Amino acid sequence: MAKQNKNLLSGSPRITKVSFLGRVASVFQQHFQQVFSSFSELWKTPFATFMTILVLGVALSLPSVFHVLYKNTVHVTDQWDKASEISLFLNKDISEPRIQVLINKLELYSDIDSVSYISSHQALEEFKEMSGFSKALNYLDENPLPDVLIVVPVEQAMNAAGSKLLVAKLKREQGVELVRVDIDWIEKLQAILSVVVDIVIAIVILLLLSVLLIVSNTIRLNILNQRAEIEVFKLVGATNSFIQRPFLYAGAWYGFLGGVIAWLLTFGLVLSLRSGVNNLMGLYQTQFQISAMSIEEVAILIATATFLGFIASYISVKQYLVKIEPK
Amino acid sequence: MILFEEVNKIYAGDFCALKEVDFHLKQGEMAFLTGHSGSGKSTLLKLISLMERPTTGRIVINGNDISHIKGNDIPYMRRHIGMIFQDHRLFMNRTVLENVGLPLLIEGYNQYEIKRRSLVALDKVGLSGKEDYEPIHLSGGEQQRVGIARAIINQPPLLLADEPTGNLDPKLSLEILSLFESLNEFGMSVLIATHDLGLIAKMRYRTLTLKNGEMINDGLMRERNG
């Protein structure tokens, strides 16, 4: 009864055994095929897939929009911060030679780029011109305006901390009545920005968590829908890693496509804001162009989304697929 | 090929599905496994196909003691056991060729080799030319043949069939059994679980009979009946 014949199905005199290298090549080929087959599997239920990707895209677009807004706000405040000048109001009784000595001294400061002098007379003339009260001002017995030195700090000292240090030094100079720097509001803005950033980080964490949950749940449903197939795979000798691969790739695809949608939504938002922001900045005489995400940022967004999708899928696979056993 | 030594299987609630079962199916041997519903046939097949573990006793398949096999080794053991089911368990959304080639795909064969050997297997079960069909468009007998082709494609030394003729008419049932006979002639060990005593009586093969989890007979059905 037991006739040994190893050529039962070979169709050739001897069955072709697959070499080690052949198997390695085949594993890569399998991965390659599974990457693309898992993509086409997604579109067997196009509406459900599209809705899932759209939800992921919206959830991911919020962090990326927050990032773009933050980046641009920081850019704007940097510009305003750097444009700050320090005004030194001098004592009324200071003499011209003493002012010149002070200018020479200030120009030697390493954190001062330039010093310009506006005499009280010059200031009054400018005020008359700008205010339109020239006739009224002519009735004044004496010029009430002080001499002013406009100090522009060097690039390194243009930030809030550097300016503060410089102001402290300038206040100690003889002949200086008052030092004014328009930096307080920037500090307040930065403080508000810092609080906003903390809130945004918390929101971003929640949104990324929601992405994990959405993908994880989608993959869980896919696994449960394909329970019968998974059982057959296990019965014919498939390992868990072989069976789980398409699900992992599907999760990564969800993340990737969600990331692409998020990028497109963010890009669209930036485009729609561009003209409005330009008008607003024009009112402040500031040259500012709202910037979209850079290529590196887009790559990080999509890579993070893909990674999140993969991780979410991995969680579901470990939770559900591994436990399915044939009955 | 299959060795059962004092195998007991007790499920939760102290339900004893198999009691002290001993038998030995030699390499290249073909046998039937029969018994009424609840006799323990399915449990015995599940133990061989590693879907269940014995509570006590020893099971050796293809020379490997599988009584305490590690979970990670189970897929590799199953690759040496061809399994055929009453409900065929085919992927209805894949072609016949894809269904048959599945075990080779899992083993890492390249597409050329998978196709070549799948076509040979389909030819062997009489389904040449049906490779591009989806199983849903085939008859019950043809679907069973696809299941057989899938089971034998990687030439397992052991073939298990669970009620393979359960949904087929007598003529088709005999055709399927003769297919098993031809596979057995090539050296495969074949164990067929069925409760169709009429079918068993027509064939002259060893029959293992279970009743309430006990092996009550091990011999030729014709001899026992007559």
C-alpha cells in the first residue's frame, strides 16, 4: 500500500527545492506584494475607507495647522522683536557737548549697533508737522520735549532678554532721564503664546490618541470580518507574522493617506489665509508672508501618521488576530 | 505516521471527549474514522491537526511528539498535514489557483513555482482549466476537489479529511474517495473521518470506530459486519 513516490505533484523529475537565497528573495517579494495588495484591499470598501482616511486627515490636520500657526506667529513676533528700538530721553539741562560724549560712549557698547540723536528742537518740529497743532504749539514759552537718543541694539541683543540687559545699563548712564523700550507687549505675547503652546500640545496628544484609536478599531473590525480566512491561513500552516503583515501594512496605509489628507487640508488653509494675513500685516507696515509646511515638515507629518497607523494596527493585531485559533 | 498512546481529552466541566485512545496509523496507510455525533471524531482530528492539546497521553505525528509542542512550532507542523474539510474552507473571493497555491505562498515559494505546482495539483484532482474560476462558480464536488488540491500541493505525508463527502451525492462521494485512494497509492497516509457507514462498507480499508470517546473497534468494516 505504501508506495513511496516523491514526484506526486512535481510535474518534473524532481521537486525544485527553494534555496536559502531564493527564500530570502521570496520573503522580500512577499512583503512587496503584501504592501500593495493591502493597499488595494482598502479600496474594496471605498466609502468606508475614504471616510476613515478623511477622519484621520481631519484629526491630523489640526496638529499640523496648529504647528503652522505657531511657526508663523513666532516668525512675526521675531520680526517685531528685532525691529525694537530703545529711546533714551535725556535730562532737560544736558549740554550739547555732553550729549556728544554720551553718543560716543554708547557707540562703544558691544551690544549697540547704532545711536542717532534727535534734538528737542528737531522733535518739536516733527511733532508740529505730524500733529497739526503747529499754531497752538507756537504759543508755548519753551520747548517741553527733551533731547532723545534712538539706540538700535545689535542683532544678538535684539531679543527680549538682551534688550532688558541693555536697558538696565542705559538707565545707569548720566544724563539719561528715561529709557523706553517697546518690548513689554512682546513679552506678554510670548507668555500668552507659551500658554497656548501648552494647551495645543495637550490637544495634539489627544488628537494623536484619537488617530491611534480610529486605526486600531478599523483594523480590529477588519480582523473580525476576516476571521474565517485567518482560521484557514492558520490551518494550512501560516505563521502569525505572515497573517498579520497585511493588517499592519493596511494600518500604515491608513496613517499614510490620513497624513496626506492632513497636509492637503493644512496647505489649503494656508492658501486661504494668505491674502487676509497680507492685508493685516500691511496695516502694521510689516513685510510678512504666511509660510506653509516645509518639505521636511510634510515628511515628518506623513511619517508620523504612517508610524501611528502601524502602531495602532500592531496593537489590534496583538490583541485580536493572535488569539484567533481554528475551530 | 500517527501514534496515539493512552490519549485522554477532557474539556472544561469534566467532559471527557476521548478516553484512553490508542492506535497507530502507519506511513502510507489509509483508514476511516467513524462514530456517531459526539463520539469524539472531531476531537481526535483536532488533536492531530494541533487545534487541541491532549489532557494526558502521547501523540506522535510524522515522528514528532506533539503532546507538548510549542505554539510557535505549530504552523510548521501543520505544513506536513494536509487537511480537507466538509465545508471546503475556500476563499470565495480568490481564484482556484490562488486557493490551491496558498500553502506554497506561505512557505515562501516564488510565483512561478506556485503556479506550476498548482496547475499540476489541479490536474491531479481533475480540475484542469478551472484555475481562473472563483470557487463560488464551481459545484460542491469541484469545490471539494479544490480543497483536496490545496491539501496535497506541498505533498504532506499525512492527509486528514473531515467528512469530505458530507455534502456530496453518492456518485461524487465515490469519486472523491477514489481520489483519496490514488493519493494513498502515491504514499500518503490518509485518515478520513465520516459517519457514512455505507460508503465505508464499499471500501476495504481499516476503520477506527469511536463511541463516547472510546475506541471500540479497529479493523475492517466488512470483516466486522460479516
